[in-house]
Amino acid sequence: MVERTDVGSVIGEETGAFHGRRPRHEGHMVLESHGMAPIPEEQRYGASWRNFTVWFAPNMELSGIFTGTLAFTIGLGFWLGFIAIALGVVLGSLPVALLATWGPKTGMGQLPLARLPFGKTIALPAAVQWLSSVAWDALVGLFGAQAAQLLFHIPFFVGVIIVLAAEGAIGFFGYEFIHQLEKWGSGVLAVLFVVLSVKILEHGNIPTDNTVQGAAAVGAFILMTTIACSGAFSWASYAADYSRYQRKETRSSPIFFWTLSGLAVSFIWMYAIGLAGAKVFVDQTAGGVQSLVGGGFLGILALIAVMFGAVTSNAMNDYSGSLAVQAAGIRIRRDWSAVLGTLLAFILILWLSSGNLSSKFQNILLFTAYWIAPFLAIIVIDWYQRRGSISRAGLARLMSFATLPTGWPALAALLVGFAAMVPFMNTGLVVGPVATALHGADLSFYVGFVVAAIVYSALRKLQAEAAPDWPE
């Protein structure tokens, strides 16, 4: 059987790793074996508001709360810290909201679509994306497993199995299962975290005064803005994955604002809880949260929230990671790739739990997330320089790794942009000289974006002159 897709040309038999069974409407709970190939126009569906729930629920989890405590750690009081958090979250959410509008326009996920500028060199960012998704699976899953251990009074490794089995099943079954999970999860998690928020506020002891002044306060404010930005911003490489089934004629503005709202509300809420309770979040584990709310019925609710939040977040890691594997040129079925990522996360969680490694591991993950800033500059410039001329035939050609251009301008810009960021970074692994001179202010995201944009614009022009058949 030959299928004519929304790219408007015959792209081959619906067999192999990139094609397969797809959900056809909301609530169609069928195994999605379909991979990164464009979704046919006649099989698109889904309301715009689903972009709110799919980006709200996955951020309602412990790592966000513990990140919010950093505002207090670096010397900011509640109000100045809250302003830094809100500003950073909105800045980080804007690119994700923009990229989410590309899903309906192309029917493709984010990393597969990045084959346009990157060509064969997409293998590097796709590999980093996949490894990062597995690593975040492990870090967030660690908290979920702790909660399961305490909730069911079981060995830790059994808790790991329960959490990863739940998230792995959702990632395996795919797109519609994820949207349904995030829809219902949004309501459940909102209620549970309202309870947690009330308990934290009841403790009082909210840090109201800044412990840094002058230039040090400015540096701390900028650093916290960047930290808050990084949470939402790190979803940018996933953005179009969860809107690719929506109808091509869907207006961009509702998708943009629903996505922005889902990210902003969830991240600001979690970070604000962390900042408000920073003085009492001494034990930053699931057990610490249970103790904070006082045990009993409320303690059980807190553990359910932690465990469920880990599942909603990691199911998306599994799903987007499976698309990244295909984008890298590996012809493995999407559903089985999601299972592979979950199995690797199981091993990684057991390793993290064997010692005091989770905080150091989180520093590594935050460091690797910096690549998204130059990556974003490259794909945005490429998209708008094409001026909407991405043709159906051009998207069809993206399915063949062998016929992709080298994409060296994109790779060069990515590497140069990342290198330019290092002096401006302030992380647990690297503190650059410029960040030190600026009292800890981290401007690396902005520098990486600008440098990569300049380099890519120049190199793309050279490439276009040398190869006029650059894919459209």
C-alpha cells in the first residue's frame, strides 16, 4: 500500500521504522507505532487547548520545587526572587510556544524537523537530546521511586520498577496516551499541589529579605532569571512533538498562548513553592516533602503527587527521546526505542541511588542543556529564511538520511555558539570568568543564541551560494 501524506507526495510504503499505526482522533487509545514521518493531513486532529495540559502537568514535580529553593540559596528574598522566577520562566517559555506552532504546519516533531538545517550533522544534537532525555528520566524517576518506596513500603528497586513501568508504558503507546495522561494529570496534580502549597505556607518562615545587596544582588537576580529560564527553555527541543497531529489549518496564536500558559503557570507555581518553603526544605527528597506536610493522609497525598508527577514528566522524555533516535538516522521503531530509554533509565537510577550523586548529576544535566540556546538560533533562522517555502517534497526527502546535505553550517554555528557561552556560564561544573566578574550573573543563553545566529546566518549564505539545491 502506498500512502499519500500531507507532504503532498508519495513517500513510500507505510512500513519500516518511520511509519506505522496512528491515533485518528481524541481518545483513540491505540498503540502509536508511527515514527518521525509527517502525519497525513487527513488524519490530523486535536483542540488547541490540549497544548495547555500537555505542557502543564509534566512540570508539576519535585525537581522544580527544589530548583526554586536556589533563589534563597543565592541570597534573594521572596519578592525579588519571585520576580526573577516569573521573568525567567516567561523568557524560557516563549521559544517553546513558538516552536509548538511548527507542529501543525509540518506534521513533524522538533528534532526530525531540525534535519532541514542540520542535514546529516543532526546526529550530534539528536544524540545529545536522547542521552539527556534518558538522564532526566533517571533524575526525576529517582524522586518518584522514593515516593513509591515510602507509599507502598516496598524496596527501592521495586519502586523504581513501578514508576518506570508506568511512564514506559505511556511512552510506548505514544502521542494520544501522553495527551490523555497530561489532561487528567493536570487536574489531579493541581489539587495535590494546592494541598502541598497550603502546608508550606502554614509553616510561615518565608524568606522575605535579601541577604545580598548592590552589585551582588543584581548578579543573583540575573542568575536566578537564567536558572528559571532554563527549566522551560529545556523543553524547546521537544516542542513540536506534541502538536504534530493537529490540523494544518489550526491557527498559530491559540497554540502559542496555550503552550505559553501551560509552561508559565506550572513552572512559576513550582518555583514559587520552593522559594517560599526554602527554609524548611532541608531534606530535598520525597521523604523530606512527606515530613514537611506532617505525614498522615496529607503525607500520602504528597507522595502520590511526587510519584504521579515523575510519571507525567518522564513519559514525555521517553516519547521525545524515541523521535530523537530516529532523527539521528537510526532506523528503530519509535515505540521500542521508548522502551530502550526506559530500561537505561532503570540502570541509571540504581547507580544514582548508590551514593550522593543526584546533585552532581543534576549539574551535569544543566550544563548539557546549554546546547539548546545555539540550537534554537539555528532552527529559527533557518525557518524564517525559508519564508514559509518549506515544500512538501522537501519534507519528504528528510526521511532519507543518505540524501541529506552535510549541514556543516549548522554544526559549526552550534559548536561556536556553545564555546562562546562558556566564559559566561555559572553552573556547578563551570564558572566562567565573565560570570565571576559580573557577581555570578549568567548571560550564557543570550550570548550563545546571538553568536550562533550570527555565525549560522553567514555560513548559510555561503552554503546556499555553493549549493543552490539546498533542500526546501
